[in-house]
Amino acid sequence: MIFYRPNYIKFKAYLFILICSLFISGNSYSNSYSENLVDKNLSNITVDSFEWSMNLKDTQPSFKEIIINNNSELNLKSITFEIQLYDDKNVMYTFVIIKNQFIKSKSLTKLENIKGSLLLPFKPKKTIIAIKSIEPDYENKSDLYPSKNITILDVKYQIDSSIAKAINFDLITLKNESKVFYKNILISVILYDSNDSLISEEKIFSKRPISPGEEITLGPITIGAVGTEKAEYIKLSILDAELISPKVYVKEGGAQQDLSIFESDDSYLSDVPIILKDLDINNFDWVTKAKNTIGFLTLNIENTSNFDYSNIVFDIYFLNERGSTINKRNFKYKKSTILAKSSERIKINAGLIDFDFSNVEIAIISGDSILNNNVKNKLQENSSKNIKTREIKKTNIEQPETLIELEDLNLEEYIIVVDYLFDKQTSSFRIMNLSDFDLKEIKLKVTNNNNEELLFSLKNIKKRSEKRYFGLKPLNFKDLDGKKLKINVISAFK
């Protein structure tokens, strides 16, 4: 963590501020990072078996045990389950359970006494437990931990305490001290007063990729901040970043396009098999979707990687006219292998179409990968060559994505908090966006009777749609009585 007490001038003039950063609250960013990091591992983490202890209607769901087979190379400190329940008409109902427990790599682990935080709407006829996301434990894998690998070399900024209430960064210079590649870097900005008391915390998010040994400079950046009129200095620290392969680094516009400047390492030159980056669904068509028949779709899949993929698992999300998910199906494609550097048209089963829907979205979840033989032979030839290194120069300044605040919109009328859930481990919200804008960010403030408050930042909700946000930071209030909590929408950005 870096402390900064600069000689700055607090502007008093009225400024028009463009909000330039993404604010990600609490656990939401770590969940996102975990999902990205374990694209190559998630298929190796499965639910081996489970046993209900209570699953009656109008009772709190609880499992006597869930046994996890962690066949990946990562230790886990948290795992998020999606519980999928089906009634006698095969209609699916889902909810999420987060379990904080150490799970060792390459092992079977029994999780006991696992409870949901809602009441069951029916006694399920069928239950499926899926792994929605994980949070790796980096204690013995510090070589992957971005907060240790990415250092903050220089920061130049000014605190604006006028009506704009912002922090203007002229530049933030970062260096990647590791031998791995990153993008989607999340930086914490904490404001302190003259008594060294914490005022507020904001976030800066940069999509810029960074290679081993590279320095990048971000800026100029302006972020909105609470309590700038009291702020005396700030602290900056790296919270998170997404681990990527060299191929993704180049594809994302990394400055060092010639990867031969790095030391020879087959694991880097051959890329990491990250299925969500390697396989693209270019388009799809319905073969049949008539009601009360089995639905089939054809997909055009492009494999841009050096890996052959088989046993590919797809999630099919059925949406209503508002864009909300009303059902989800899962399908594993076993018929053939999609070879490296090729395209293939495949057919998948969407299950019985016994309900009405407006549209579908299809996501690739997992698959088995193996390095293509032609690529392997080429890498073996290259491995005998000595690849020299050279100094990596500083790269150009980046302009992060700009967000525009909706100042004229009646937020309480157009952005509705439909439902929420708080406990000591996590929080969730169900939000309805009735506006005509796709929103990049919504800020909520939760207050209790003791005037304690906590800010949440929710990302990406489509216009005239509804979305549930899971896995957010827990409330640290002493009193969690929902009747005594007040939730306000304080700003929205498009």
C-alpha cells in the first residue's frame, strides 16, 4: 500500500467532471477475478455428491453435506454454489449459497451443515448443485497474487473539494514485477483526514494489459469521491487483477507485441488454455423451438487457440421480453473435438421447451483441453533455442473508460430495489432498471438507525430489465434488522 501526502491545491472553482472509473464493491470484484482466473481450473472442481437435511416447502434449505472434488492445482478459501431446484412441472428455481472454508487442491473435501438464507417455495423433485464461482487461496501461491506482483511506482494527483468532489489523477505509474501477464487491474483509493481517520474508499479500474517487467502509466483520471472537503491525503494499493495468457495480452492490445523478448518458457509460449478466451460463439440458429418439443440449436464455434477442446459444457439462458432470465439449461457436447485454429458448426440440445420465452443467451462454461500435436512439435523445436531478453520500455498513457452520470433522471422512480438480503457473510440485491438507458453502474447507500452507512456499487444492467447481484460485501452493522435499514439509490451512470 502506498501513502501519498502531496503538496496539492484544493480547487474551489465549479468544475464539470467526467466520471472515468468503475467502482466495484467489496467481494464483487474478487468474485469476478476468481471466475476469470480459474477458467482453466473450474472444470476440475466438481460436486461429487450431496445429502439434504431439510428440503420441505416453506423451510430453510439445508444440506447435511456437500462433497467437493477439487482436482485443480489451486487451494480454495471460498466457494459459491448455485442450487438448482425443479418442481413437478420441471420448472427451475435457483438460489446461491456461499461457503467460506479451506479446500485443498487435488483432494476430496466434505462441507457440512450448509444452509440457504431463504424459504423454499416447494419441495424439489430434482436438485442440481453447480459451482458458480470460487475464490483461490494464494497463501502458498504468491507468484500469482497481483497485489504482490504489481507495484505502484508514481502517483500525481489533486484533491478537488469544490462542488465536484473529485480526485484528479495526472498519472498513476504501475510496474509488473512478476513473470505472468495481467489485465483488468483494480486499484483502491482510500481518503484520510488530518487525524489519519478513514473517510471513504473509491476504486479505479483499468482494462490495460501489462506484461512481465512492463511499466504502464494510467491517466489523466478523474474519480468522484465522498468527503473530499475533509481529505488530507490518500493511500493507493492494488486490490486485484486478472491473470491472462500471452495470447490474450497481444489480443487486448498490449504494447509488447513481440513475445520473444521474454525468457523461454513453454507454459507461456504455448499459452494457458482459457476456454472463455479460446472459443467464440460467432452466431447460432434455432433448428426447432416449438413449444412442448425438444429444442435444438446450431452454433458456429471458432477455436482461436493452440488447444483442441472436447466435452464442452454450455449454459443456455432463456430470457423474457425484459431481458430477465426465466430458465436455464445445461448441455455437454461430446460428439467431436474442436481442433486448434479451426471453426466448426455443432448442434446442441436445449431440452424440452414447455414455457414461453423471448430470446436466449448461450455461454461456454468449461471443457477438456489438450495441446494440439502440431503446436507441440513446433514448441519442442523452439525450446532448444536461446531466447534473449531485452529491456521493456515504458508505454503510453491510457485513457480509461468514461462514465456519464444521469443527473436529470428521477432515480427513485426509475431504479427500484425490488429485494435484498444481508447476513454476516454476504449481501445481495435485486434491482429493476425502468429507464431507457443501459447502465454501467448504480451506487446504493445502506443506512441503519445508528446512522452507520455503507456504499455499494452495482455493475451493468440493461434498460427496462431486472438483475440480481450476488456475493457483495457483508454489512458490518451491529444491527442487521431489515426493518431498520434504509436503502437509497444515490447515483447512476451510463
